[in-house]
Amino acid sequence: MKGTQMRRRKVPSNCLPKKLRHRFFALRHGESKANVAKIIISDPKVGTKAYGLTPAGCVGATHAGKMFQKTAAKRVVMVTSDFSRARETAQLFAKALRKAGHVCPVRIATELR
């Protein structure tokens, strides 16, 4: 920015607890029908009802769940938006974890739109 300087602040090592209680991960939705059509769907009236995952997106979401099994805790909570592409990704990911014996509820949060 013109006329100002950005300064990096060093985060003190004592600002976090020695051992964190929770770990957080982000997962992007699998390939959607909107991705293939090269369109952007941001209207909840459309995105929550249409443009879910393609077959390749379903395979990718399931594969991601299988890969995550190796590092996942016994209980993993999925929080997802209600858009079809995100909801389907979370459900397939969770299903893969459940098959490996993990507890994995999926919670829908419209605030994530």
C-alpha cells in the first residue's frame, strides 16, 4: 500500500498451548457439474439443488476419505455448506472414514455458503 509499510510480527512461542486439543483440516469439494460446464454457481437457490458432483468428483471425494483414514482421529466431524457439491463431497468422505471404523457425523452449516 502506498505510503505505509507492512511489518511482520513474530508470534510469541508462548501464545499457544503446548498441546492443542483439536486439529482442523479443509477439504475442497470434488469436481462438480458446474466445474465441467465452466460456470460459477453461487446462488443458494440453484447450488443447493443442482450441480452436484460428477462421477469423477465422487471418486475423488471417496479417495480423499480413504487417504485421510491414515491420519484421522477416531472421531472426525465434517462441517459443510448445503451446496450440493460440498454436501455430496462431505458425505462421500465421511462414508469412506466410517467404513474404516471412524465416527464421522456430517453437519450442514448454511453459514459456509
